[in-house]
Amino acid sequence: MKVSENLLLDTYHLLQLARETALAQGHAERAERLSPVVNELRNLVIQNREPSSSQPTGIMSGQDFQTLLSITSRSSSLLVQGSPSQERYQAVLAMAAANMNETDIARHLGMTLEEVRTLLQIAQPRPSYPSEPMP
């Protein structure tokens, strides 16, 4: 279970303050008992800040989706940044069709959120207009 970063950090600061207060008041034994707890909390805060390596869940854990992500990751690294690319466009559309949100699409493909939104808007069906003007 992952603890909220703010809650963990606040608890660490509170116990660190209690330890320092005990030292300031001359209660070295009390401060000594709090030291291992403060040190362990410091380690937990550091670990909590590191990116999680947990496995994806839900739709993102499916084999088809993971295959799509690996293909897109490989092909996006081969593309020239800033150049129009049919492959990137197709990857954005495929990820969106798999219900991936725009922010995650941008992150996985190394694009800005606006680029992703623009490509998705381009893909939106447009109303068809009659080829001949109406009288």
C-alpha cells in the first residue's frame, strides 16, 4: 500500500521535531528512542518519491495494449522529432482507441499534450457537405 507523500512527509517532520525537542529539553534517552523511527521514516519518504515500478492494471495491463505500447515506444525513438509522421499519428489514434488518456499518450510518445490533442481533433469525423450548392 502506498501512503500519501504529504502524509508521510508530515509524519516524518513531526517525529523529527519531537526528537529535536527532546534533545533541546535535555531528554537524550527519549531522543535516542525516536532516532531509529525518524531514520526509517526518512528512508520511506525517499522511497515514496522514487517512481513506482508497479505493474499496470486494468486495460493497460492487457497483452494487446502492452504490445502496442512496446511497438510505439520503439518506433517513436526512431522518428525525427518535429517531423510529420504517419506512424506517430497512427500510434496516437490507436492509444486513444484503447481508452488511454491524452496525457499518457503524450508521455509515452514524447509529444506535448497540445500535439496529441491536435492529432485527435484532426481525426474527428467532419460533417459532409453536399458537393453542389443548394438553391
